[in-house]
Amino acid sequence: MTPRFNAARPTDWLFNTILVLMLGFLLLPILLVVPLSFSSGDFFVYPLPGVSMRWYAEFFNNPVWMGSFRNSLVVALCTMVFATTLGTLAAVGLWRSKSWIGTTATALLISPLIIPVVIVAIALFFLYARLGFAGSMWALVMGHTAISLPLVVLTVGATLQGFNPNMTRAALSLGATPVQAFFGVMLPLIAPGVATGALFAFATSFDEAVLSLFLGSPEQRTLPRQIFSGLRESITPVVAVAATLIIVLATSLLLLAQYLRSRAERLREGRDAGL
């Protein structure tokens, strides 16, 4: 028999070419920032006058930049804990709900993804100002939790679609309490989705600038807010250093989330094959 070859169709080549061009259009401006962080000059300029680590030393030795970096880490970690806990519980409740109440609650929970973040920031500012804790660290954490919660709900909800509810029913029939069934049966099986949602919540909080401008005081200045201030006050390559650190962190978290998703799929395929 004559061997048959699967040649790519012209439409596939066209689609791949358009995809590469779109990715280049989106990523090239971001990647151009990274070499500027190694510039030996005092301004953003190409070609680089030289290569130096002076601006990294300036970043890590500057108390203002390091203070904003620590604030971002604290806010992002607190946001990750609150958003993951509340989002996981909400996703489980919505997964079990079969009525219109669950649909309405889902729409309300994911509304921060639809509403422009500046509108959310203004609304939260007026709310927290009336409650008396605007400009505090808790205001930042609660605001970041509000915009990170939908990502956790969607991620955990997608993982729950492949969960067999008969497993928790079996645990309950054997004498386990609902809490024991959740922590002993359900949570270990959906843990990759929960971890992915936690990573998304951390990355969203760490990279958020608009809420920090409205809700944070000068003492709670985060790294994105400090970058914004640096661009307004004195444009030096130290701003590119901060942006590079955010790019590296976000890329690392996305790769880790992709690894967790792939691992969850392999575990599910192995579990299905063993049944």
C-alpha cells in the first residue's frame, strides 16, 4: 500500500501564522522591558549604552522599593488565603446547588470580572470610607480578595465537573461527617484545582495597581503603585527592574499552574483507567 501523509492544510498554516503574529504583538513590548533593567545608563534608551546590575542593586538597597515589594507580598499572601478559602467553599456550594439561586449567586460572584476594575475600586473606596477603614492594609486585602475570588470559583468549579459525588456519599454512608468527607475525600481530589486558583489569586493581587491607588495609603504602597509613582516622578531603569520581577513572578506562577493542571489530568486519566 502507498503510505499516506497528513499534510497540513493551508488554513492551518494561516491560523498558526496569525497566532504567532498576535503573540508577538502582545509579548514584544513586555519583553523589551527586560533588557532595559540591565542598562548602565540613566534613562530608557535603545541601544543600551552598556550592561550593568546597578539598577538591581538600587532596587534591593532602596527602602522605598523594598517596602513596596514587601507590602505586595503580604497583601498577595493574605488575599490568596482568603480568596482560596472563600472561593473553594463557594464553588462547592454552587456545584451542589441545582436551583436558580445557584445561578444567580454565580453571576454575582463573577461580576468583578465583568465590571471595569476602576468602577470596583471607586465603589469599594466609598464603602470602606463609610465603614472607617479606607487606606488600611485590610482595605487592600479585602479589595484584592473581591477581584480574585471569581478566579478561584471558576477554577475550582471547573475541577468539580470531573468529581464523582458518589465518593462523598460513600464516605457519609460509612459514618463520616460532612466535614470529614470534604477534607478526607473531596479536597484531596480537587486539590490541583484549588492550588491553581490560589496561584491565580496571588498573581492577580500582586499585579493589581488600580485598587492600590484607591484603597491604599502611602504606608501601604504596593509594588505596582510604586512603579506608577516612579513613572510619574523619575523615570529610571529601576522601574524596569520592578517590572521584570513582576514578569518573572507571573510567568513562574503560570507555568506552575499549567503543571498542576497537567498533573491533575494525568491523575484523573490514571484513576479512570484503574476503574
